[in-house]
Amino acid sequence: MSSSLNRSRLLGMAMMVAAGGIAQAAEPGFFGYGKTATPEQMAGWNIDVRGDDGAGLPPGKGTVDKGAEVYAEQCAACHGTFGEGEGRFPKLVGGAGTLRADRPELTVGSYWPFAPTLWDYINRAMPMPAPHTLSADDVYALTAYILNLNDVVPSEFVADRDSLPKVKMPNRDSFIWTDPRPDTMAKPCMIACADPGESKITSTAEGLNLTPRTTGPLDTMQPK
Amino acid sequence: MRPEFWRSIPILSKPASAPLGRRSFLGLGAALTGSLAFGGRAAAGEPAPASPPADAPWSQSIGAGVVDRPYGRPADTEAGVIRRNVPWLTAGTESSVSFSPLQDLHGIITPNGLFFERHHAGRPDIDPDQHRLMIHGLVERPLLLTMKDIVRFPSVSRIHFIECPANGGMEWRAAQVNSLQFNHGMISCAEWTGVRLSTLLEEVGVKREAKWAMVEGADGAHMNRSLPLDKCLDDCLVVYAQNGEALRPEQGYPLRLVVPGWEGNVNIKWLRRIKLGDKPWYSREETSKYTDLMPDGTSRGFTWLIDAKSVITFPCPEKPLDGPGPYEIRGLAWTGNGKIKRVDVSVDGGANWQSARLHEPVLSKALTKFTFAWRWDGQPVLLQSRVIDETGYVQPTIAELRKQRGLNSVYHNNSIQTWQVKPDGSVFDVQLA
């Protein structure tokens, strides 16, 4: 019990005092509602895999070749035969070296910082019409295939719980995980902040024909 | 089109003596709506009749009885006030967004049927009897809670906005979409009722080494995000009700997380699992998405806070001015930092500013309404609003944001909106140097 005597309880109790609410002991199990989750239940729900160290990756493995087979069947219709993306569905491949370009291309290869995140996302959310229906082996194989399409791993790469966390993604070190905002220092000037003649319109949405209608039935406009 | 269920509701108990059938009533209504203050057709330019009859048909007949519409619905003439999407923006509608019609809303509360949508794998229709919330990981006593269990905990009701950080994302490079709804409609505000997340975490007993929580939805995306434990214990809510009724399916029925003041996607809908851990998870939605790419090639992650933002909702492209004269400029302001301190309005593109009137209630992390009395002389003007929140943060211009973040950061465009009013009263979305 002592390990739970932490800021959670102290903060909670402080909030109750401040709110003048009903006195409640902030003891675990005080209300006693619900059931203790059993190990079997938790095993079924516990699907998360941590990106940076792969914690939670299950047993199993998959090769690049096997991944190509699964990909053709499960993924190519939307993401393209080689990850190039069909229509407006996401590209999975390419964009290396474009992050500073005028039109950067953010893909698994050019942008994603952690390989286990790819396993986790395919496992939890793909294929879109039937999410979380692939076997662990198939997810490993797909992960290997997509990494190989991006030249991140060689064609003989076998993805498993040991190999994936060791893959160094090209963009791994480019993320800053603390928010630097506020990053603007505007001052609330009130009078004569600028010469009114200086306010030049640099762009207008007028006449661009990109705006769906906002009255009547829903618009179905497509890009020109 | 109206949602299907509206049309499926039968018209009951029409008195036999009613002089006009439904069809002719609607026809007449359409001809007369120009005189209604908020009528959709007035905006479409149909002239109001010069002299409506002294007694309209609805004044010389008996109306529909109670429970004619057991749930209730907006007037037929408001049929155009709906959430709308930008079809060219996304591959399909399942992983997509819709926008609240801010141009037709009044006050700070968004009606439940008009609250903006952001789904990552479509809207699941969940059986609440089969829904569970699991809380586990670094806790003393892992719990599995039914909806009945959750509703039994001490409850709180709070008014908070939720905004998608991609709101305004189409405007980073240039003015593009001539609409209040499509440039700002990914914000909505509701009264949420549920249990404090801190109450649930006290109930399971958080272990000392826990620093983060992973929150996960029951939708097909199994949408998941990491949240620092401090925020969870501060003001997060696990809610089952929105504006007095059960959550709408589009908003997470039967259970969602509300993370006041933080970007919409961490407010996990269809919430089914909370796992405590010692580090963040770096899920797809916090690495490859919802991170902000800077001009130097680095990216900012975990940029959860919604910075202060305001927008004039009248006039706007959808609601032009109707000739010179006195007007009330109206708008909304909000900040993830807490309360709004002040809103200023400029009619000359930011050269000179005057403070607007804030309307009560001014609540923390909620929409705040402002108005500004103004006489339009019929000359071209450039309207802007600028918010200052209680931390002293000042809403920036798009030029200031671009200077810091370039053109490709997609999210968190909280810049000052400029509306260009032309001599004919029409209004256009523009950007200034």
C-alpha cells in the first residue's frame, strides 16, 4: 500500500478539500466497484507495443518475402504494389531526404522514428476494413517488407521481438519531445501598430474553387 | 441531405382539419423564410416578401401535438445547418473530419448533432452492455469496469472545448478555403459529465514508478495516445454524457476521455483501456502523425496544448453584410492555457485595435463569446480578432507563425484570421503580409 501513497493520492485529497466535496478516503478499492481484471482478460486486451524499446512485442517472426505475399493480399489495394499509395491513401515508401524540402514526403522510411511503432500500428489498426485480424507472424512479415521497401533493412531481414527494436530508423534522432511553445512573442499593440496602407493582401481564397458549399445538401466536389 | 433518421420519423397526429398538408406547408415555409432571422435561405439571397400576410397559415390552424416529435429536431428550414466535410481532403470519409457550422451557431455550446467529427477508422456503434474500461499496468489493483460501475462513481460536469490541432491546417501556405466552417469548424464545446480520471486512478492505486498513461479506444483504429500522469491527475475526465444526454456515437459513446485544453486526438473516444507505465508509448498517432515538422527538418512531438485562438464568426464568408449601418461583430475565443483575458478587434488589418466585450460565462478551457459594436460605412475593411489569455499569451499572425515554423508543420495554426469585406458586403478569407 505504501507505494501508492504518492502524489496521486495527495493531489486527489487536496482537490476534494478544495472542492468541499464529500469526504472520501483516497484508498485503492475505496468504492469497490467493478471487478479485478484477471490475468487472462488483461492478456487479451494488452496489445500495446512501445515504440522506442519494443516492450510488448509478442513471440513470432516474419521475413521480407513472406511480407511481400501478405502485403499483396492485404495492403496493396490502398497503399500501392510498392508502397507508393493509391489515390489519396498514404504512401509508405520514399521521401528520403525531403524533410527540409518545399514539399516534404512523410513516409515510414523518411519520417517514422521507431520500427516497433510500425508493428504496433499494423497490428492494432490494419487492414482498415478488418483491423486487428492479422496473426503476429503476418504483422512481423509486413513490418519487415515495408522496412525493406524503404531500404531500412536488407532483404534477408527477419523481424521479431529482438530484431525490431534494434532497427535504427533514418529519422530517429530528429524529434524533440518537449514542447518549445510559446514560440511567438506577439505584443498586444493597440494604436498605429502599422501603417494601414501597408496591410497588403498576399493571398485570397476568392475564386480558387476549393470551397465546398456551406448551404443545401452536402457537397461532393473532387479536386480539379 | 438531412440525416436519414430525420426523414424516417413519421409525421403523427396531423389534425384532419389542418388547412394545409405537410407538403404545402413546407412550400409556403420556404417562400417565407427570408423573413426569419436565422433562416438558411436568407443567406442564399432570396428576397424577403415585402409584406407577409397579417395572419400566416400557422396562426390560423392548430399545430402538431406534443410527442409529435418525441425526440425533437431543428426546424425544417434549418436543414442546411449541418456538419460538412471537404471531400477532396481525405481518401474516404472513415478516416476523415467534418466541420461544425460555426456561422449558424450562437453562444458557446455546440449542439450535439453539430459537434465536429474526427474519426480514424470510422464511427463504431457500440453496445454499452458489452463495453468495458480496463485500467491496468503500474497499478495496485487492475480493474475492469462496466458502464454501470463508471456511472456510480462521484460525478462532475464541466464545460470544455475540443479542437482538432489540424483546424486551420489548410491555410499554412496561403488562404485557400473561403469559409468560416471549413477554416475553423474543427472546434466545438460542450458540457461533459463523467468521473474525474484522478478518482479512477485513486481507486486502482497508482504505483510510484508510473509516470505515463496510455489511453486506447475501442474503434477499429484502436486509437491510442500517451499522456503524462500529471495531466491525468490534474483535470482529465472520463465522460459518458454531453450536453445533458448520453454521448453521441460520433463523440465516443458510451465513454470518452476529455483532456481539457489539449489537442482533440488525445481526447480518446470509445475509451476502453488505460494502462499506466513509466515511459511514453510513441504510438503512430504521436510520431508519424500529430507531430510538427519544422523547416530545419526536426519535428516537435508531444505538442498537446491548444494555444489561444479567436475568430470572428459574424460577418464571415457565409454571412456577409447587408449594406452600411450598425452591426454587432461576433466571435469566439478559446485557449488551452485557461481563461480568456481579452479580445481585441481591428477593422483595418491590424493597424489599430479596440477591445471587444467578453460575455459571461468566461470559463477555463471553454469557448468564450465576444462582441464588438461597429458601424460599417460601406468602405472595404479588413476585419481581425486577437485574443490574449490569462497567461499573457497573445494570438500571433500567420506571418509570425510561419517565421517560427515554416509551411509544413500542418498542426496548431492558431493565427489571426483576416476577413476582407468588400463594398457590396461580401466577405473573403485573405492573408496579409
